[in-house]
Amino acid sequence: MIDETTLLDRVPTELFIGGTWRAAEGGETLEVRDPATGEVLRTIASASGADAQAAMDATAEAFPAWSRTPARERGELLRRAFDLLTERAEEFALLMTLEMGKPLAESRGEVTYGGEFLRWFSEEAVRVQGRYGANPEGTGRTIVSQHPVGPCFLVTPWNFPLAMATRKIAPALAAGCTVVIKPAQLTPLTTLHFVKLLEEAGLPAGVVNVVTSRSSRAVSEPILADPRLRKLSFTGSTGVGQKLLAQAAPGVLRTSMELGGNAPFVVFEDADLEAAVDGAMLAKFRNIGQACTAANRFLVHRSVAEEFARRVTEKVQALGMGRGTEDGVSIGPLIDEDAVEKAGSLVADALDHGASLAVGGSAVEGKGTFFEATVLTDVREGSALLREEIFGPVLAIVPFDTEEEAVRLANSTEYGLVSYVYTQDLARGQRMIELLETGMMGLNMGVVSNAAAPFGGWKMSGLGREGGAEGIHEYLQTKYTLTPNPF
């Protein structure tokens, strides 16, 4: 086992701007705490507006040379980073568990998942293609080419501190873009440690710049107002995303927005219940429920709702709770006190509306920000947790009677990120693909995320896609050229 103190001592505490680690102007700092204990893990630099401007200067200065770097060289840098990350998987897993709280086994899974974006886009870098052909009139030749969009600003959330960084940095670099990345102030250590790894892999100065800060506004406003910025990529809440879109509008920036979710998990009467329960545990309790893809509303056919609830409750009761570094832990702490308070409020509201509590339902007293894994049955329409993203370990079951009702309930939300459907009826599964208003679906699957697939939502869940062949195109712009007929 890696020693925690030794690992933390190796994590940079400064800003990374123009290829140099440096203190924040004015010496401002922020504390990063372990949510399982409340103890300070590391005190790091907190960037000012001047630091943000310096990072923007560095990324703009580095862009011309990096955009002209051969695609093979860009891809090979990402591949070296993948190899280094694979070698150091345990230290990155431990670091994420310390600053975010997820169980160590899940952190290891995130290292694998996050690493795949490096490998995938190292391969996609050399596959950016255009086309050439005669125009319909035969008077000229059409050339369509793809070009890097320019300097990018990447804003990542706290819940998947490695995967969200690699999911944005890798396609940007593969496309020939340079970036400023601002990790969440609650979990910035993983990003700092990862960029140090990129530096070891041969990252040229200014291609990736990191600004950590207590004030998102202080960093974001000068960068978004800079006319040299051409792209904004954000993962986080819909409310913050809307504000950033408004700030991006004057510069007509390209934007990628991976926002909130309210995922339905639909279990039909013909479902394989054992598979559905296993899928439910993954879809709900992965990352302690703190994932935009977490199932929020479990819509279960009335004929199997009681049995589904019984089986899932048994599994929930067996989940171990504690610090993520401990053996047998499946439920770590929530990220902070606000998250605990929100989970408790949503459970109380559901009970007030007539739901029944099968297990859990309370915050845990003592050190850390823990909330019990919870199952609620007979949750009624009008309950706040059916409208709001729970972001916690609360599984809410809503019975339904007909397929039409299931579709209505599933779609009765402003969000449309992901849905989960369990049925053994092939035709019904195909109908759900057509009818459910989400950008992704797990059909008899409880996890959908994959670096080779386009991740993103419909409606208020966002714009653009991350991952897959589509992911690199978010960082490219198209040029059409007409040349004379050569004959």
C-alpha cells in the first residue's frame, strides 16, 4: 500500500502556467480536505484574475506551434501519458479516494476509465479526415478540411477528478488545441498530479495550463472575456452551465456542456429481476450516487415492484460504509455537508409525500460527511427527488402500470442525459430507444460510460459529446475550399 503522506508530498501545490510551477499572485491559497475525516490534505495555490490572464497568454502563445505539430507526435505524447498512468494507477487511485471519498476499488476503476481517453484519442489524433471531390456543376473541386478550433478553457467537476480531466484534455490535445483547465476546488489534487505526469510525458510549455482557485468567477471571467479563447468545455450543474453559456455568447465560443441529469431506471414486468437489481446497484451507488449518470428515479412495474424492492433492500443493507481506503467499504462519504443536508432534505420531503422508508434515510453522526445508503418505496409524484438530481445514495422506487405510463414518467423532466431499461422483450427495447428522451441509454445494462462512445445528453442535460469518434470533432472546425476545375 502506498503511504498517504509520501504520496501527498509528491503532489504539486502551485499553478502550472507556461510550463512552470508557480505560486499564485498575492500568495492566496486554498485547503483541500478529506471528506471522510474533515482533515486538511494539502494547501495549494488559489489563482487570481491575473493568474488566469497569464494562463490564457501562455495557451494562446503555445497554440500556433502545437497546432502545427504532426498528429502522430501529438498522439504519441498521449500514449506515453497513458503508459505512465497505467504504471502509477495505485497512486492515482489512492489520491482520488483521499480527496473525493469514493472507495478505493471505484477509484481504481476510474483510473482505467480515465486512462482509456488518453489511449483512445492518441489513436484518433491521426484519423482526422476531410474530403475532396468535384462540385455538382463540374466547374470546380471541393476540399473540406478540419482544423483545431484554438485555445480552450476546460472546467471540470469534483466527482470524477481524473476521468473528467482526461476526457477533455485528451481530445483537445489530439486535435491540436491548447488548454487552460480549472479543476473543482474540492478535488484539485488529482488534476495537478496528472498534469505533472503530462509534463514527464513530454508536454511542451503552454500546451496545458492549470489554475486552481477558491473563486471560479475570478478565474473564469477574464478567460471567457479574452478574444483569443475559442472553446469552452464544462461539466457540472445546469444552473452554472447556463451562466457560462451566457458568458460565452459575446465571443461566440464553441461550447461543450455536460450538465445535470435525472436518469430514469425502468424495470418492466418481464425483466430479469436478478440482472435488474444488479444493474440498479451499479447505476445508483457507483460513486456513492454522486454521478450525473446515476439513476435517480426507479420506475418499476407494479407487479414486480415489491419483489424488486425486497431484493434491492437486502443488497443495500449489506453495503459497508466508511473511509474509502478501508477494506469492505462500498459507501464512502458525500463530498461535503451541503450534500448531506440535501440528501436528508429530499428523503424527508419524499416521506412527507407518502413514500415508505425501507432502509437508511439519515446522516451519520461523527467525523466525515456520511449519509446512509437508502431505499424509498412508493414514492409519489410531486416529491422533490423526482424533479431534482439527488447526487447521493438514495434509491427511490415509483410503481407504474403500463408501458405508456412508464414512458410518460421517464420523460417528465427537463433533463435528458441517460436512461436505463430492463426488459426481455426485444421489440419493447427498440421502442424505448425511440421513445425515451435521453442522449444515452443502458438497455439491460447499469453502466453506459465508455471512452469509445459519445457521452452527452439531450434537453437541459447539455450540448456536444465527449468520447467516441465524435469527441475530437468538438475541438475541430471545418473549412471548405473551392478550387478551379483542373481540366
